Amino acid sequence: MKRSLTPRSLPCAILTFSALGCASAPGHHPLTMATMYAQSAEYAAASRSVYAAARVQLDDALADPDWSAALEQGVDFAGKPPAIVLDVDETVLDNSPYEARLIEDGASYPSGWDAWCNEGIADPVPGALALTKYAAERGVTVFYLTNRKAHLEEGTYRNLVARGFPVDGGLDALLMADERPDWTSNKSSRRQHLSATHRIVMMFGDNLGDFVARDEARGTPAEREGVMARHGEWWGTRWFMVPNAMYGYWDGAVLDYDYARGEAELDRLRLNALEQKR
Ligand SMILES: [Mg+2]
């Protein structure tokens, strides 16, 4: 259910998912725009476009025995059953109503995050449901590889099931951060784990870390641009990036991933990062 934000939400607005502080400036805040965008027809069209491209590509991917989408996979995937791997937050589940709560409450992540996850009421990111269902119908195993922590697995599972996502493997279809000792927020080890039994044919995310090792994904803006460019031909064929303007390493990268600064300093770094032409 959509609710309008009240004026009391404005004086102290949430910055980003990872920000620690609360904005001191009254009035309009950048996250308000980003959250509005996440709830817009334009965003829905964009994410549908991403998933529609994947659907067009999927049959070719399945038919090509040499087709792989996981860097960690190596060449030893012959004969393994196909799988697709999707991140959860802002890839298959839309948390923009949680962001709206934060804006309204003048709070910041992770305030209320566990409760939101356990409510299990996030809606699908547009396009994600159709693609995952189509893949499952084609005999492709669907895995959800998320940096939500292990204690949120049951709530996340309930949410996915309630919205109709294929989770045929039960809880094993979800790979949570910290679920095993070596399953860190670097998703590489979990991709390796899946590659032992499956040929990963496509991956979906909203962050570079959903595709490459965490260290690579968390470089400087210039380094991240290089990572993106190095895999140029995989975007839209093997790797599918859903837009997320609310939070991500793209923001952390200009802050040296250090949100424990004053808001004024964070704002200064963001402004400095903008490229302009006159
Ligand atoms: Mg995500």
C-alpha cells in the first residue's frame, strides 16, 4: 500500500543504505528523488527491459554448451545442469518502501531492516518474476545469492514464495552472507560453490559485486569503470544490471567507502566527484 510522506519526514532524511548519519539540511534530500524514481513507471520500464533482454538470450545460452556467466567457473562445467544466479535486494525484491520508511522516520539503514525483511512484503522488481518463472519452466535452477545475513533467510524465503518466485530448492536456493564461514560479503566463494554443481548461464544484480569479486567491485570510480568496460560484451548477454539509484558501491566509491564522516564531508566528496562541462 502506498502512503504519502508527511512534512515531519523532511527535516532529517536518510542518505543512503550504507550511510550512518542523518541529513541535517531540511527540505529536499537526494534519496527522496532516488526512491521516487524506484517507484516510477520509468524505472519499471527499465527493469522490465533488462529482464526482457535476458529472456530473449536465455534459449541461446542454454543451447550453447560453452556458455558460462561466472568468472569463477573456469572451464569445467560440461554436463552440469544450467542455473541462473540473481542478487535479491533491488534485483528481484524492491525495497523502496523500506527506504520510504526511513525517509519518513528520519532514520537510516540498518534501522528497521531486519523487521522489514521478516515482514516479507517486498514486491518483485518489475520483470524479475516473469524471467525467473520462464527460466524454471525451461529446467534452469534459480539461485538467489544475497548479502542479506543468514538470520534473514527464512523471512526472505517467505517473501520470495509469497510473490511467486521459483524457489524449488527450498532454503538451498538462497545463499546468504555468513551462512557458512567462507560465505563472506564477497560473493565469489558462493559463486564457486554453485559452480561445483551447476553451469551458471546468467547472473543478475544491481551492483558490480554481484558479478565480480568484491575487491574489484569496490575500487575507485575509475577502477570500477575499467571493470565494467573489461566485461563489455557480457552486459546484456550473460550479465544483467538492474538500475539502483538509491544506494550502492557507486556511491561508496566516491566516499572511499567510509560513511563514518560528517554529512558535510560526504556532501563535499559527492559534489567533487561530479563531472561537469562548461
Ligand atoms: Mg542488490
